[in-house]
Amino acid sequence: MSIQRQPRPATQADVAREVGVSRTLVSFAFRDAAGVSPETRQAIFDAAKRLGYRHNAAAAALASKSRTAVGLYLLDLRNEVYSDVLNGVRLALPQAGNRLILSVSRSIGGVDQGAMDSLIEARVGIIIAAALLDPDERVRELAQIIPVVSVTRRVEGVDSVYPDDRAGARAAVEHLLGLGHTRIAHMAGPPFDGHTVRRETYEQMMRDAGLTPQTAAADDFTQEAAERAASELLAGPDRPTAVFTHNDQFALGVREAAYAMGLTIPGDLSLVGYDDSRTARLRGIDLTSVDLHAVELGTTAGRVALERLNDPGGPIADMTSTPRLVVRNSTAPLR
Amino acid sequence: MSIQRQPRPATQADVAREVGVSRTLVSFAFRDAAGVSPETRQAIFDAAKRLGYRHNAAAAALASKSRTAVGLYLLDLRNEVYSDVLNGVRLALPQAGNRLILSVSRSIGGVDQGAMDSLIEARVGIIIAAALLDPDERVRELAQIIPVVSVTRRVEGVDSVYPDDRAGARAAVEHLLGLGHTRIAHMAGPPFDGHTVRRETYEQMMRDAGLTPQTAAADDFTQEAAERAASELLAGPDRPTAVFTHNDQFALGVREAAYAMGLTIPGDLSLVGYDDSRTARLRGIDLTSVDLHAVELGTTAGRVALERLNDPGGPIADMTSTPRLVVRNSTAPLR
DNA sequence: GTGAAAGCGCTAACAA
DNA sequence: TTGTTAGCGCTTTCAC
């Protein structure tokens, strides 16, 4: 047995011929533009179905002057935040209207440099980018070529939809301080532009409280990197009694490292994550975490993108939301 | 401040004019086809960069007769298996060569009927589909229109790359039987074509062992659905002492339901999942699970797709791999 | 309501 | 190694 395929895909011209109208009409009917009588319209749809006609996105994109497709760039699918953003974006885009083109940067081996290019080459009208790792300046350069909406990160001069990380980090650190902890460490990620607010806020708060900040940095945004960094951090002198991590993935890494050393949570170590992922909510994990409402951020970003498409010259959007600390059982008063 | 954009994107014609060669040459240079001298080639790249030229994928797709783009259809990003498949597929596709176009079916609300259409309309040459919910017959119909590689599910007459679920389920059930359990239940998903092998194997094995199968079916492929179904299952008479679930997501749902009822795992209930997700490996979760090697399945599927693209008439691929039971602490001997 | 005609930017023969 | 010439299937004025 072998694979069958139609000899030649039907085109709008075929449909037009079948119905006995012009190709223009068929084109209009499929974009339900005004100017097609209901009967003609129905006849066109019927014929299209009969002929197995499929709209050709490439041809349409080429012919149309306006770009309506939305590109969504995601850093990493293994972090729930990004799939939540995807879900949020989809909620914002009308069912039938704007096409959504996905591009995921991180494969197992590392960041895919071509992920952004593929979006540009697909000639999307705008790119919603979740957690770009490029410096602010380069994001602005990109936005010069094609409109960009940055999600979960603020970039000056570029439409941005992001959580108020200052408030989120403050809530986390205050929670730990309130429990009596003084040796509170922070597990940060690599120091990319726009990904350091949580760290800075933590360090500032520690100093304000008359304490010494102790920041460990994972060399990658993965659970494994955090686990490695945490193994060192927790083995050092004056082991921290609490750790606030850049995200939940990191918190899980710290958690594994802690358990591997025989420490208990929250007995020996209080742990606060960031994202409030579904994993954080599992019994037995019960991670205290900061909910940044990723789905809502995605929805807002989608809306901002739609507005930008309609009004290229409009004012830059700068939309923040306030994250919420969700206290579970990974934090406890200092003994 | 407002968004800037270039007046008119540069085309190959612009580049050709700038360099003083023909447009053909530019086209050749960008596809690094033979017939362009190294100097010309370099001059073209320089000019392209200077002019901000970007290859237009839509135009290229329209003009080229052969379809080389690979479409990847994923059921649900919230299930780790599918993002693993994505990662696997990417490993198989050459860096620069075939474009990969992603389409995700399940948003928060449910299955996106348009997900498959968007791939067809993007005129991909082949679709790698992970966990289609359509009946076998409809998958075959689809494969008539466009080549399909089915991953994680076998479809007769269609290229398929899938785990030997019979072996996987057998290993799971044997493990539980070996621990002395007799009241072993199964948490199945909705009875879609191609997603019932695990259930059938379980039921057959139970009967072979002289035991009565007890299958509960979640009404959706989500943790929440499994949790609801498990709440009923575990509240019934003759509560099972062990549950084998269709996947890890379900196992987590059963786990939550069990804990909510005050049951302990593995004390009161042994639990075996399927997928060996990263969550299963976390301390405190320690879920015994069947590893189906999703990344490898994805890579194999990518390779099969590439072969099919090169040889449309070749024999149907039917590739299985053997899953491996990973025993952790969610299972224990019957007390 | 409907149709004719002019491309969109690129690839792919073929010819030189 | 280079240039010429047709389209690919669709959108989109503009006229009827």
C-alpha cells in the first residue's frame, strides 16, 4: 500500500469555473467580504467542498498588502508559563480572523536562533514575544523591522505586557522576613536584560532590612541548572534557611538539591517560587509561589497586538498586572 | 514615541540591482544552489544585509512546486509528552532545511478544529500528528489529501511511530500483580480510536489472571477529569488497592483525589502512571511510570517524515519502540 | 453584484 | 556562470 495524493489541488479558479462566476467572487466569498449574494455564496461553498478546495495561505499572504498574521515567539515549552501565555493569546484572537503562527526557541540543546527569523520570514504582521533573551536595545531594533509585543518582560519603547515583578518579589521576600528568616538566599537566572527585576528587588529588600543578600545564579533557565547551583549554595557555610527563586522551575531544582542533601522543606529550608505553576499546587510539592497570571498576560498581549495591527502609530502600550503570593506548605517560621 | 517601520521591505530584485546581477542569482545564492561564484555570493549576502532583505517564505512556498515544510500537530501543550515530541522532531530536521510549522490543537477550552486546517492551508508537505483524536478512518482520509505521520498512535495504512503500548501496559499491570494486588483499577481516557490499547491490555491481563477488570474513564484528557473520575472510583465499594492510569496526568489526578480522601500512596493505594514525565520524577511525587521515550518517538517521526517527503510512494512506516517501566515509590506490596 | 486585469516576491525551467 | 521568461494562487483596485 502506498500514499495517495490528489493530482492538483483545486484553486479558486477551479471553483469559479465550477460555479460559473469570476474568481474575484470566490475570493470575496471566502473572506466573507461584502458583495456576494447569499445564493452565490452558498453555491461557491458547495463547489469548494465538492472540489476539495483549500485556501492557500501562502498565496493569500503574498497577494494581500496588509499583514494580519500574528507570530508568537515562546522561549521554552517546558516552562508552563509559556504554554499558558499561548493559551492566553489564543483567547484574545478572534476564532476565524488572524492566523497565529507559533515559534519555539528552545529545543533540548539550547536556544534556536532561527526561531525569530522564521516568524519574520512568514511575514507576520506582529510578533508577540514571551521572554526574549536579547538585550533591550536589540529588541528595539527588531521592533523597528516588525512590531513586537513583549510579554512577561518590559522593554522601554516597545509594547510590553508584564507582571509587576517588583511587587511580586517584594511579597515573596516580605513573606520570608515575616516568618523570621534572615539568611534568605535568591536563586537567579543568567543576567539577561529584563530578567533581573526579581533579583534586584530581593537584594534591595535585604539591604533595606539590614541583611546581606546572597544571590546564586543558575547558568541556564532549567531545573537542572538550578539544582546544580543550589547544591553549591546549600553546601556553603551559613546555609540559608530560606530561598526565593526566580521561577517555579528553579524552585523545583532547589527542592531536589535540598532533598538530596537530606534537608527537609519547610523544616530546614523555606522555599518560595514564582509562577504558581500546576506542579506547585500538587500535594507533596505544595510550593509557596507568586502567581503572575500568565494566561491573562497572554490575553492582554493578544489584545495589544490586535490594537497595534489596527493602529501602527498609536502610543506604546505598557501594561502591568500585580502578581499574587500564594502561600502553601513550602514555607514555615524560622525555628 | 511610536513604532517605526521600513517603507517597503527589500526584495530579491532590490538586492540584484544593488549588486548588479540577475534576480535568479540572488535566489540561487539564498538557497545555496550550485552555480554562484563565491565572490558573487558574498556580494549578494552583503547587499542583502545592507538592504535589510528578508527571504519571503510565502512567496517561496507559492513559487516552488515541491512542498518541503513539515507541519507538526500537537494535541495539548500541557501534557509534557507533546513538548517532548516537538523537541524530538526538531532534532531530526536539519538545521537550515525544512521549515517546521507548529499547530496546537488544545487551548484551555477544548480542541481547536482549525488547528489541522491551518497546517493544510500553510501548504506543508507533510503533517506529523501527535495524538489525533479522529477515528482511524478520518486519519486515512486526511492522509489522502496530505501525507501524515502519526506519532504515539498507530493508524493502519498511515505512517505510524508509536510505543508498544501492549508491552507497556503489560509491564505496569504485571508489576502490580507481582506486588500482590488483586483489586487493580484502570483510569482510562475517553474511548477514542487508537487510544485504547492500554485499557484493552489491562482488561485482558486482569481476565487472564482470573481477576475482574475495573475501568473508570475520565471524560477528557486532563488531570482534572481524572481527579473527578477517581473521586468516584475510590469512593465506591471494594476500593481498588492499586490504579494503573492511561498517563501521568491522570495519575496526578488520581493522586490528588486519593489524598483528598485521606488515603496515602503507596500505603493505601499503589499508583502507576504512563509517560515518565519530569513531574513523575520529583521527590514527593516519585511516581512509578512507564517511559514511552517521547523525545525518541519525535525524532523517529521526523525522520520518517523526511523519508516520506523524498519518497511519496514508499512503503508505509510502522515503527514501534518498547516502553520501560520505571519503578519508584508510588507502588508497594499489598499489605 | 459582478468581472477584468494587474501584480505580490519568488522559483524554475530554459537559453545563452 | 548568468540572464530570460513564465507562472505559483491569491487579493485588490477599478470599471461595468
